Amino acid sequence: MEIIHEIEHILEIVVEAAVILCNVIGIGVLLHAIISSLITHLKKDDSVRLQLAQGIALALEFKLGAEVLHTVTVRDWNELGILGAIVLLRAALAFLIHWEIKMEREHASEHTEVLESPALEPESETAETKEEQQKDNSNN
């Protein structure tokens, strides 16, 4: 029985360290996303919303992972209910952010398609100039 308690104690320490590590990484990712988005915004780049949303989504994934890991050490039903509510809330936020990213990408691709569409050819060419070009091509 003593060994089981020791293993349980070690598991709690490892899980708590992993939870702290996931939370710290999530905070670091969020700070990086905010700072790089601010720099991108100052450069007048249009991709700032997409970049910030992707950073927030990644940070939220780390925070969600920390909450899931934390459920391993929960001993009380009340605490488990609170953790479940937090997990559901963060999962809903992650879903909404991923949806926003998808919509922003679609909007950006539509915007670039309009900008990259070929311009209409001028109708100033006459039939004579086209015939001359065809003759030149056949002579070569």
C-alpha cells in the first residue's frame, strides 16, 4: 500500500508540473501573438486579424490541454464539475476562433483573387494587326 501512495504522489507532482508547463507555454504563445500582431499592424499588413486569431487559438489549445491534465488529479465532484465547465467554455472559444480563422482566410483569398484577376484585353487591336501577327508567326 505504501508503494501505491508513493506512485500516486509522484504522479500528482508530474501532472502538476505538466499543467504549469502547459499554462506557461500558452501564456508565452499568447504574448508572442500579441506582440507580433502589433508589429504587423504597425507595418500596415492586412493579415493582422488572421495572425492574432491563430495565436489566440494555439494559446487556447495549450490552456485546454492544461485543464484536461488537471482532471487527472481532481478528487472532488464539485471541482470536476468546475473543470468540466472550464473545458467546455474553452473548447467553445477554440471552435469559434477556428471558425473565425476559416472565414478570414476565405475573405483574404477572395480579396486576392479579385486583385490577381487578369485585366481585360484592350479592344484596340484591329483584324489587320492580328492577321499580320499570324503571318509573322507562320513565316518563323
